[in-house]
Amino acid sequence: MRRLRSRQMIVTIHGTSIKKVAVLAVLGWMMTFTLVGLMTSLKPEYRLSSSSVNNVTNDFPEETFIHLFSFENHYFLQSLPKERQKISYSSILFRMMTSINPDDPRSLLGSELPGFALYDSKIVVAGEGTDYTNMPYESAPPLEVMLAEREASIENLQQADQAQDEKPVPPPTMTTGGKKVVYIYHTHTYESYLPALKGTTDPDLAFHRSVNITKVGQKLAEELEKRGIGAEESPVDIQKRLTEKRMKYYQSYDMSREVVMQAMGRNRDLQYLIDIHRDSRRRKYTTVTINGVDYARVVFIIGGENANYEKNLQLATQLHRLLQKKYPGLSRGVIEKKGAETNGKFNQDLSENAMLIEFGGVDNTFDELFRTAAAVADVFSEYYWQAEKVQAPAPAQKQ
């Protein structure tokens, strides 16, 4: 008979080891809470957001994500051509380290050639004919150009105004009840149009103190009012204030920001902020014929460096699609702008419903611009009332 001896294992735990584990655990929790506190206390524009993740993933080729999906389902690879079914990790690493995309020369030339930063903008939604060769841009004129006295065709402006007023708009079935819910302003107040300036043919001189982009803003406000939407057009002359305070042209957005914030503080009913500008592109890019009538085309600009980017983009995209449906070709699309040589916010961090719209270019007439203002008011009112229905509280059910 064999005896089985039981062996006992004795484990010795030193008190110092327990103390080390406890200290490390406490330190880990403290670091975690500190990190979370720092992230939540940062200003919105510095927090990690989906736009931040988007910026990082921009350096990855599109097929990278398909390869990730294929780890779970190999059928995803069938959507790629055979020559792109093998992933190059060295290429991805190169793009992450240098921000240079071998398939996009702009990523290399943009930081080397003067003025090439103009093409840093990104086409988020392309309208008809929109590509990187005809991106919207605004010239920054010398102060003497803006302040120069030029003769304007007031008669032409009056005729355009009268022609638009003759087009009847059915009485609105809904109104905002006297509340001003849309605020229209102009960061570059003196941007004007050559057909309204007598004897001026140089696009770099298309600026005027009174006959300018503000007339388009006034018309848009009028058209919105006709459709029951209370709108306020800012009377503030941003360029005049810059001159009075001896500020530079590139500080225009700092000045308009003050104006917008004052308006928001004065009127709590404001829901939408619209900054209206004029593109510097020529007529062939900024004009479209719809049903035999010429319109000035519009383009939506979204600041890529603001905390409300996603919401602003969603709003602009929806308006673009409505325009495309009712007025084909009127919208040139939605463009994202950011980088060292642009503002990157355009005051759009002040509201989830903020947008910048370029109305026409230097060669458009006020006839064309006012038609477009009516078209934009038409689709905006459709969007606004639909959004109001969606956001309206459900009626209380009877008990």
C-alpha cells in the first residue's frame, strides 16, 4: 500500500509588495481622473472630437478602412481592384509622418509655392462643375482700393429691386410671430460687382462703400420676411469700423464677431447666422441659366476649425441639396476651409446654425443676385418650417 503525501505550498507575501500595488492603483486612478478633468475642462475647439479623429484619418488611404473591415469579412476586399487589395503599411506611415499624399500633388506643393494655400480648401460636396481649379476665393484689397470713390449705377440697382418685387409670393401660412430668427451680416462689407460700378472693369477694384454685398443681404432678409421668417440684416459697416480702430483687413472676422455676439446678446430669438460674401471668380463659374433666366450661383463655406463643424456642415449640405432639387446648378457645393492662410472658424463656432454663403462673383448683376436671394429664401423657408415641425413638442395626450 502506497502512501500519498500531501504537499502544502506556502506563499509568502511581503507587506511592501502590497503597498506598491496599492500606491500604483491609487496613482493610476488619480491620473485617470486628472486626464478626464483636463479633457472636459478644455475649450470646445481644443477637445478631442469626431472632427479631430477625421483630421487624423485623412492621412489614411480609403482602402485602409476596407482592409480593416476585411479582417472580419473577407468579402469586403472584392470591392477593391486586384492591384489595390494588398495594403502598403510603409505608404501609410509615410503619409502620417509627412502629411504628403503621393496621389495628391497639392499636399507637397501647397507648402512650397506662394499663394498655393488657396487650394488647401476641401470640396465636401461638389456642385455642378465644381473642382479644385475653380475653388471660390476672396482677394484682400489694399485699404486705398476699398476707400476709393467710385461711381455706381444706382438706376441699375433700383431696376433690379423693382423687377424682383413684381414677382408675387403667396402669403405665408406660418410666421415666426414677429420674432427675428435669422441674422444676416457681412464681414467684408464693401465687396461689390463690376456691372454696378461705372467705368470699372478690373475685378481687383470691385469694391464700393454703399452699392455692395449688403444690398444682397437686405434683399435676402426681405424675401425671408415674405415667407414668414423674421430676419434682421445688420446695418453695421465692418470696414468702416476697422478703419476707425486702425485694424487690418485680415482682422475683419474679429470685428464681425463682436457685432454678431452683440446681436445674439440683444436678441435671444436668433437661431441662424448667415455671413454673406462675394466670390472673386469670373462669370463663367458664378452664373447659371435656369429655365432661360440667369442666376448668380452660390457656394457654402464651412470653417474646418470650429467646434460646431459637424452641425454647420449638416445644415449647409441640406440646403445645397434643396437648391439642387428646386434650382439645379444654382449651388456650387459645400467647401471646407482651414489652414494658416484663412480664418478657419468664420464665427461659426458661435452657433450650430451658422453659415457663410458666397453670392455670385465680380461679374454678376443685381438682377441675377436678387433672383438668387429669392431662391435661397425659398429653400431656406422650406427647410426652416420642416425643422420647426420636427422640433415641435408632441401634443399632450388626453387622459
